[in-house]
Amino acid sequence: MSPGSKVLVVLAVASLGVWGCAQGPANGSASAERIRALETKISKLEDDFRSAITVRDQLKKRVASLEEERTGLGQQIEQLQLAVKDRDDLRKQLTVRTTERDGAQNQLESLRKGIKTLLGQVEAASSTTPPVTSAVHVQPAGKS
């Protein structure tokens, strides 16, 4: 390379450098505004993040309380199922006892009717036959 072309290259690089430096301050105010806008956006995002964390914690507490409530309801359901089973067993026993009672009442009614029939037969027999009297012979006391 000749010394003239070297000078020409140095002048081109220097002019590009001067031109680049001249562009910097004009974009400086725009970039400062952009930085402020990004900082504002970041602070809003941080606030949103904090509020999301607060909501998440509240929801976790709510889920825990609902789990406890669900557990309590599960226990109540089990107790109700046992109560229903006991009720059904008692209904079966009631049906059996009612059947036994009705059978005993029928037997008693049959016995009562049988006794009435027998009493009627005894009264009918006693009215058709004369009463039986027995004679008792008493010996006087001194004669033997």
C-alpha cells in the first residue's frame, strides 16, 4: 500500500468516527426516555408480581381451609352413612317385631275364640242335663 492510500484510509475511518460521534447526542434523549419508560414498566411489573404473590398466598390459605372443611364433611358423611345403616337395621327389626306381634295377637284371638266356644258348649251341656246332686249320709254321733 502506498502512503497516499494509507492516508486516505485513515481519513475515511476518522470521518466515520466523527460522523458516529455526532449521531450519539441526538439519540441520547430518545434513549433516556426509553430507559425511563422501561424502568416504569419494570416497576409496574414488580408491583403486579407482588400483588400476584399476595393473591397466591391468600388462595393457598383458602385451599387449606377448604381441604379441612372437606375432611370434616367427609367425616360427617361417614357418620350419616352409619346412621342410615342403623336406621335401616332398626326398620328391619321393627318389621320383624311387628310380624311377631301380629302373630301373637292372632294366636291370642284364636285362643279367646276357642275358650268362648268351649264355654258355650259347657253352658249348652249344663242346660240340657239336670244338675247332679249327691246324697251324703251322715250317721249320728253315738251310734256305731
